[in-house]
Amino acid sequence: NAGVTQTPKFRILKIGQSMTLQCTQDMNHNYMYWYRQDPGMGLKLIYYSVGAGITDKGEVPNGYNVSRSTTEDFPLRLELAAPSQTSVYFCASRPDEGAYGYTFGSGTRLTVV
Amino acid sequence: RKEVEQDPGPFNVPEGATVAFNCTYSNSASQSFFWYRQDCRKEPKLLMSVYSSGNEDGRFTAQLNRASQYISLLIRDSKLSDSATYLCVVNSDSWGKLQFGAGTQVVVTP
């Protein structure tokens, strides 16, 4: 099993550019999440999804959008990139039942210059 | 006030020694508690869940104190490979959204 796969691993964007961070999981998990991690800070929830076609905002959604057309894929879209979006982005999923243990992807390191 | 607070450390620990650290959480309605481990520039990985009665997993012991709203992690017989940042994580809703502390850095030295 691949688990949770994120692409790209690294990216440099110029201010105002847009991009999509890809996240795919092969565990048939309904629950998926996008977090960002800034240096010295805890992970902050951007968006989450409880199943295909259902998404909702987390703590820091401004500047981002998501879609969930399939169970497997949960892409995160950045529109009009800003330096404040420089961060490490983690996608995660979890099974419907159980103790909420997440499986994380390996992350995308994004720099906006 | 942060939802989950941790001492950032670093805790410098000689190999073979015991180290313990806590985290506090602000939401008294929190339901589930976890310790995650994060190595430098890597994704967080679940170390262990924390149960009300306390629980052990090998050299790791976790405790929960609901009255004082803190959880603790104790590492016995520390190994060099235990060097990492330990994230205190709390769940307070039914959608599984987790609140992460900023982490406690542990450095085990030979």
C-alpha cells in the first residue's frame, strides 16, 4: 500500500501564481485533511473532507480551495500565492472508525517569493 | 491562549536515561488524545493514543489527567533513535479534526 501520496515534494512559486497540491490515498478512507506547518508552530487545519463531494473549512482556509470528486483524491488549490503561504503542507487521512489515528503524506514544501 | 501548549525544549537526555514532558489543552470537552512523533523535515507519525487510565507501549508511557487538562509522555531507557520532536495532539469533535501542539524536541546524546 502506498498510503497517502503527495506531489510535488518541493515547489517555488512567485507571488500571484497559482498551483494545485495533489493528495491521493489508497486506503479507502472517507476522512481527509489538509494541514500547514510553519516553523515552530503546530499544524493548522486548512480544509477537511468527510467523503466525496463534502468539504468544509478548517482554521486557516483563506487563500485556499479544495475539491473532493473521488474518495481517493483531495487536491488543494492555491490562488494568487502570497509569501504568507510559504509553509510545509501535509495531507492526511483516517479510517471512519477507530481512534482517529491519521496517516500523513510526506508533505509539500512550498516557498512563495 | 493556544488550544494545545507544549514546552518546546530541547530536552537533552543521555542515552539510557528517562525523560518526561507534559502538554496542556484548553478544551475541557476534548475526547481523544495522542502523541505523534515528527523527525526533522518529515511527516508526523502516530506514536500512541492516550487512554484515561494511562497506557504503555514498550518504553513509552502516556498519562492523561482530565481534571488538570494535561497529558504526559515518559520515555524510559532512551535510545539515540528517540531523538525527534514529540507532538501533543487533541481531538475535540466528531469529524476527527485534530489540534496539534507545536512540539517538544528531545535530543538523546551518547
